[in-house]
Amino acid sequence: MVKTGSIATKVALVVSAVVIGALALTGWFALKRSDAELVQLQLNQASQQLTIKLGIAQRILEERFPGPWRLGPAAPVAFAGAGDAPGGTLTAQLFKGDEPILGNPEVSALLVELSRLTGTRLGIGQRVDSDHVLRLATGDTTTRTAGALTLMPPQAALVFTDGNPIVGGEEDWTLYWPVRATGTDSIIGVLDAATPYAPFAAAATAASRQVAEGLLPLVILIALGSSLVLFMLTRRMLRPLRAIHTAVSRLGEGEWPQEVKIRSRDEVGALAGAFNRMAADLRQTVVTIEDKVRLRTRELEESNAALGQARETADVANKAKSRFLANMSHELRTPLNAIIGYSEILEEEAQERSLDDLVPDLRKIHGAGRHLLQLINDILDLSKVEAGRMDLYLETFALRGMLDDVVSTIQPLVAQKDNKLVVDCPEDIGSIHADLTKLRQSLFNLLSNASKFTERGTVTLRVRTAHDDGRKWVRLAVQDSGIGMTPEQLARLFQPFTQADASTTRKYGGTGLGLTITKRFAELMGGSITVESTPGQGSTFTLILPAEVVAKPVTSDHVALMAGPKGLVLVIDDDPAMHDMVRRTLEKEGIAVIPALSGEEGLELARQLKPAVITLDVMMPGSDGWNVLRALKADPELAGIPVVMLTIIDDKNMGYSLGASEYLTKPVDRERLIRVIRRFRHEGGGRALVVDDDEAARDRMRELLRGESWEVTEAKNGVEGLEALARGMPDLILLDLMMPEMNGFEFLAALHAREGGQQVPVVVVTAHDLTPAEREHLSIHVVRVFDKDHLDSEVLVAELRRLLDGPSGGEG
Amino acid sequence: MAKILLVEDNELNRDMLSRRLTRRGYTVVVAEDGEQALELARAERPELVLMDMSLPGIDGWEATRRLRADPDLAGVRVIALTAHAMSGDRERALEAGCDDYDTKPVEMERLLQKIVTQLGATR
């Protein structure tokens, strides 16, 4: 997060630094200037004083030491230093005539005396190397002549040797006078006057310091003051910006800030206005997007629910289809049985009676019957696999024996089209643990397929074992030299009811189911089937099975699907979390759950699916639970379905008075929910008695009932029916009316005469045309009458379920 | 030739099978349900029973169990006939005490083969 005010501080600091810097620079320049001026000033003063003093000195010299003395060129002057007391040793080079007098005590004494007298430390030296001397003109232009010596106008100089000042520090300005021999231009030396200048220089420095020190507080004060003013100004300027910043930050954090209230007409005001507009636009956009998202989410949820529901419905429908196919297949077999059997008998008899011209036709009837039977068997197999009702019967058997068996069966078919069958299998191929019947059937399918599409060629059955994936596998490859298939044909190969194309079916016959079944069988046994084919060259189908087939554990999904058609539980609740909980709880028990997110949807699904149990919430938008309950109980098709209230509202009286079967309050006790649902689903079916003299009808009813997990007892007529009653009262009776010995009406009368007999629901299934009187009679005593010739097994099943699940099942 | 008890509730099937077996030279006794089958088994003493498993009243499974429970009928061979070509039926039939198993509709040659085999095994 940005620290508010930090901009102001930064700006103030920067500005202060600039101001202070500028002031310091100005001060420094001022100092510099005044320093130079001061030096100049003081040099002037000093030179004036010196002029006077030197005048005195020269006079003294002339008066006291008359003679041929002259100040001559000297060795470099060594000063004692700034710290020496005034009047210290002056080293000078004096000449007497042309002869330099070095360290002449006389001269020294002279100079000491001169120094003392003038209060000046005087020395005589030589300054020839201009590089080492910083010169300053003093402004004094007086040239003085004293005998042989001429003093040039004084100059201030800072003396250096190799860049370092010779004496002291920076104050060691030396004022000197170049000394010329009178009447010549040659400088023969300099007259130094070091000492007096130190104070001058110091004074000058002190003065400049004074100026600087006097200025410094002012400078600081100004700097601080300006900084403060700047800071305040900046703060003031930044305050609206900070308000905008705060608003932007809150916006960034997902809050909706208040409108930034800045009414100034400057740039900040404009910025605030723009921000306010932007925030408002953004808010509007976000609200719109949120609305859209909510709408889309709801649509998605709805379509998900619809999809789930569609899937459940499809599953149920698929189950029903498979069951129907299984039943139909069975129904079809019975008359086929007769057709095949009697055509065989007739063929035998025709041969016996030498009616040989009839034999080919009888064989055609027989052959067609067999073909039809194969179709039906295939359909039955496939529907069983698809209904998840195909079980594996695993046993260990020698592969070799099984192969021989299949080969001897297929041999006639192979020979039909002049094909040769080659079996390529090691003698020590060993055994396999698998479903013998299904493996045999699979191999038979592949071999008969190969024979069918090959003429005057070779069909090879190659069997090998292989190790892969840590397991032993058996590979059974059936190769033919037949017509082969194009990639397009291959793609459709394992689809049920699809042969390579329609003309193939006409030419080669077959159900088109063989390969589909073979593939399903292979998968059921944990194996697979692959195919390679080249048109015109032949095909190779390879069946790969584990040497040790393991029965597939029934998956929970499978259990849920299996349970689907029998005991669906419809959950009507607007809370998806509730659906999730109920689904998890019940699916663990193998009970399929169908969700409905509203009362309307719930009613619709209840009508479509006729669930075994409905759970119902009360507080729902739209049609509430009470309304849904009333609607359910008002619909004769649905009134029998037990409704379990599952709600937070504790109003059992209301629930029970409207017809609820059970009342559970949220939070739901899962165990209790399972118990209640189980109780209403009547798991395991009941005992049913089928009384019918028609075997086909009995078979059909039995299949239907067993499909619904009923335990079935059969009776051929009323008498047998009564005998069955004597062994125990069933939960349901399916009754034919027209029967030998004792008909349905008589049976009904006898049933009702027995104890408990009136409570047993009776469903009449008859081909008999009922008179109005009979119909009226039955309407009192039986639950429902079905027309045998137009019997819709789905409707019958629904009725059976209703009877089983309905709490008022015994009423008629 | 051997005596065969054919237990079959469907009239057409009963008729066909009995005629064809008779033509093959067997003596055929027919029963329409389980109870009748047990009665006739005791009365006629057949060497072999062709038992349809889905019968009204006492079904083929139960009839076979009862037949097996009767020490007097110990030597009789039983071939189960079921309408379902389901692999499980074979195991179920053998478990119930049948000696062999075949499916309906009957394939005559195959059934005859089984009959011969069973009769050959008769003590």
C-alpha cells in the first residue's frame, strides 16, 4: 500500500535539498569573493604598513650599519614557521661587495634587530621558481630604492614546494618584495615578511567564516522554512490526490468506494470527476457481468441437471430396452422351437416315406429356423451384456481341447466354400482360466466370419502365449485370405447390427452381431480384440485374453445403474448441497438417486420415471413442498409412491395429513435416511404367484417378475394356484382368467374366501374379452386388468413396482 | 431299447421330442410337470429322464433334487433341458443332480449323443 503523504515528504525534501544546495553554493561563491577581496584589502593594508616599516628598517640599516652592505641573492630562505614568535631568527643572505655573507652573525643580528624594531619577521630570500609561488599583486606600486637595493612593489605569495605549502597551512600567505640591485632589472632576491600576514590571512578567513557562520543559520532557517511551506503546500495539493488514491485502492480491493467529493476546477478536480465516472461505469459493468454470470451459472446448473436427468432417463430406457430384448428373444424362441423341431421331424418322415422331393424345402425351413434362432441368441447375448447381466463362469481348461472342439464344429462351415483350415498351436500351449462357453463362442464367431468372407482360401488359427505387463496372455489369431476390408469398413466393424455394408448382409448373411458380441465377451474377460485387414488380401482378428481371467468386481457405478430401474429415489430439493449429500449417502447403498431442483421439475420427473421413493423439501422457490405433495397425491399414477419429507420445517401433522409417508427434519440423520428409503423401496422384491395355463405367458411373466427381483411361483390353473396359496400367501398374484379345471373368477372367489386373501393384490392378464358385468366384478376385486394380446411389459412392470412400493398396494 | 421319461410341460415340445425319440427306438413315457414326473419315475422306472427345468408347480430343479433324494431311483440318469442358453444353467443343473445338460430348442443329434453317453454310463 502506498504510504499517504510520502509524495509530499519527498517533494519537500527534494525542494529543500535544492534550496539548501543553492544557498550553500551562493554562500560559497560569496565567501570566495569576499575572501579574495579581503586578502586584497588586507594585503594592501599590510603592504602599507610594511612600506612604513621597511622605510624604518632601511633607515635603521643605513644609519646603524653604514658600509658596503647590500642584500644580495641568497640561498632559499628557510622560515622557522608560522608558530615562531615574531622577531625570530631571520636567515638572510647578505652580501658585502660581491661576497655573500652566509650566516654572518652581524647580518643576522641586523636582521633580528630589524625584525624586532619593525615588529616584523624579516628575511631575505630568493624566489626564482615562479611555479612554486602564487603571486598576488598587492596594489601597492611603490618602488623604493635603498642604496644598492631596490624594493619592488610588494606581492603576496603562497609558497609551495612540490605542490605543498612550505610553511603552515592555508593562512601562510607571504608578502614579499622582490629586491633588485639598484639600477638593474635583475631581481636578486626577495624580501619576505611572513609573519604579519598570518594574522591577516587568519583574520581574512575568520572574517569570511564570520560571514559564513552568520549566514548559515539564516540559510538553514530559510531552507527549513521553505521546506515546511513546501511540505504544507504539497500536502494541501496532494490531499485530493490521496482521496482519489484511497478510492482507487478500495476499488482495487473489490469495494465500491464512495464518490470522491472534489469540486475544485483544476486538474485534480477533473481527475476526480473522471474517476467517479469511471467507477460508476465500472460498477455498472460489474453488476451487469455478475448478473450475466449468475444467469449463465443457473443455466449451466439447469442444463447439468437436465443432462444428469437425461442420462438417468437414458440409462433407465436402455435397461428397459435390454430387458425387453431379453424377453422378446425368449418369446420368439418358443415358436421357433416348434418350427425347427417339426421341420426336422418332417424331414425324417419324408425320408422314411421316400418323399425325397420334399426334403430340400423342409431343409430350407429348418435352415431358416436355425438362422433365426442364431439371430435371437445373439440379440439375447448382446442385450444381456449391455444390461450388465452377463456373468462370467470361470474355469480352468486345456486350450488344446477347447480348440479341437471348436475346429470340429467349424470344419463343415470352412469346407462349404472350399477353404482350408490350418491350426497353428504348440502342443504344450497349456491351459487357461476363463469362461469356456464365451471363449468357444468367440472363437467360433471369428472362424465362421473368416470362412464366410473367404472362398477357396485358407483360414489360419494361430494360438500363442505371451508375457506382458507382468501377466501371461493368450493370443488367438484368426487369419483369412478373403475379401478383406477398407479402413472405413474397419471403423464400423464392432458396431452392433453393422456389417461392412448392406450388400454384405445380403450376400453373406449373418446377424452382424457376432463381432460385437465377441468384442464384448473379450472385454468382459479383461481382454481385447484387434483387427488388421487389407482389401482383397484378407483380415486377421486377434483375440487377446489374460491366461488367468479375473471376474470383474462390480463397480459402484454399475450397482447404481443396476439399481436404477428398480428402486429410483427422486430427490426434490432446491439446494444442490442437499442433493449431493443424499446422493452420496444412498449411492453408497446401491440406490440410484435422481435430482430435481424444483417442485415443478420434481413432478415432471416423477411422472416420467415413476420412482420408488420421493424425498421432498418444503421451502422451495416456485411450487413449495406442500403443493408438490398435494399434486403427487392427486395424481393417481403417482399417489402410490411413498413421499419422505426432508425439510427444516418441523410440521409433521401437515406432512402426514397431506399424505407424506415419513417425515425427516434437517439436518438429516444419514443412517435414518437409509433405513427409511430401504423400507419404502422393499428391497429384494416380493413373492409373486403366476396362475396361467399358457406356458409362454408364464415364462414371460416369470422373466418380467424376476427382472424386478420377485420370487416367482407358477401354477397352471386355479387349483394349482390354490395349492400354492396353501404353501404361503404371496405378495402379488398375476392371474389368467380362462384356464382349465378352475378359471380365474373361481380362483378369485376362493382367494377372497381365505384369510388374508383379500389383501393380496391381483393383476389380471387375460386374452379374454370381458363382458361389462365381468369387468365390473373385476374392478372391485383386482388391481388392474391387462390385455394379454396387447400387453405392454413396461406398463406391467410399472404397475408391479407400484404395487410393491405403494403403501396402499392392497387396496383395489 | 432303453426307457426314457420325458418331462415337458409344453405340448408341442413334448410331442416332437417323444415322436423323434420313439422313432429312434426308445420307449418314451411323458410327464407334464414335476409331480407327475416323480410319480412316473417311481412307477415306470425309466433308465433316463429328460427334464425340462421350467415347469409349473414343482419345477425341474426341485423335481431333480427330489428324484435324487429317493434311494429307489438312484441309478437313473437325468439330462436337464433349459430354455436359456446360459452358461450358468449347466453348473446349476449339475449342482441340482443332473448328469448332463442341453438347451432348448433341442438339436436332435447332439441330444441323442448325450442320451447315448448317459445310457452307456448307466450301471
